[in-house]
Amino acid sequence: MRALLMSLALLPWVVVQAQGDSLPSPEPLQDLPRNAGTLRVNGAAGSLAGDPAEVTEPPLRAKDTLDWRQRHSPHKASVLSAVLPGAGQIYNRKYWKAPIVWAGLGTCVWFINDNTREYKFYRGEYLAMVDGDPDTVSEFEGQFTPDAVRDVMDTYRRWRDLSYIAFGLVYMLNVVDASVDAHFVRFDVSPDLTLRLGPSMPVAAQGGLGIGMALTLR
């Protein structure tokens, strides 16, 4: 009985020794060449046998066409349009809008210069007619009254002021347009639009319930 118990106690040690004896003995390590090895980049193994051309390069990330939309800044678009009209539209990639802004501002500048020139001309003629100085003679002397010349002068002055107002409005619209476009850059408008006709919720009509129809745009 004592021998059986001793045999059972020694059984685990014997099993471990047997498994250890069955394993192959490790071979001595050998010097590996310095240019040997394996490089794993993004899951792909590439040989490092000394040739750089054999190293697997990481795959290029596909360029996301919406990246520029994610980085887009409405504040920057507004500042660009305020500093240089039309620049915000170019920043929003609405290139066709920039010539419209420039044409609008250029037209206002032309009217400002033309009306200012005409206003100064008729003001000089009016002053020459009413100053009482015989040395200053107006070309309208004897043809028009001073009041008529003054009316023309006032008309050009009013047109000049309106030209300045128009310039300011075009300038402000330029900034507002750039800001609104920049805010809607990330707004995705699907080309798949569906118009459906169907029944709507029952409505009360003349004391009773009525059936209505509704148009739904998706």
C-alpha cells in the first residue's frame, strides 16, 4: 500500500520528465545576416534582403472627395470675401460667381465716377451763373436758367449717392453669399427626388371628418 502511494506521488514528476525527454533539444543559435528579416507594414510582409525596392510600401489612401468639405470654414469664406470680393466664392469653389461679383462692383464704380464727374461739372456751371463775377462765364449762360442747371446738378448728385449705396449692397451681398454657400457646403442634396400623392390625416370639415390628399416630396 505504501509503495502504491509513493508511485502515485511520483507519477506527475515522471510524466513531466517524459515530456521533456520527448521534446527535441534546441539547436545552438547561429549568427543571422544583418540584412535578413521580415518587415510587416499594414499587414503585408516585405523582405529586407538588402534591396530597398523589395520593401512593401503602405497602400496609398484613396483620396476622399469630401475631405475639403469637412475642412471648409464659413468664417474664412466670409473674411476672404470681405477683404477681397470674390475670393470667398473662389474658396467655396463657386468659381462662376466671382466674375458676377466683380462685374457688379465694377459697374457701381463706373457709375460713381461718371455721376461724380457730371455733378462737379454742373455744380461749376451753376456757381459761375450765380456768383455775380463777370470773369466767370458759364456755357449755359442765356440758354438755361440757374434753377434748371441746379436741378440737373442735384440729379447727378442723387445718382452718385445711389451708386455708392448700390456698391455697398453688392459688397454686402458678396460677403453674405460666400458665408451662406460655405454653410451649405456639407449639405448633401440627393439627385433622387420623389413626389408622391397620398391620403392625408383626416380633417374636420363642416362638423364632420373629411379625407384629404397630400403631396410628399422626398
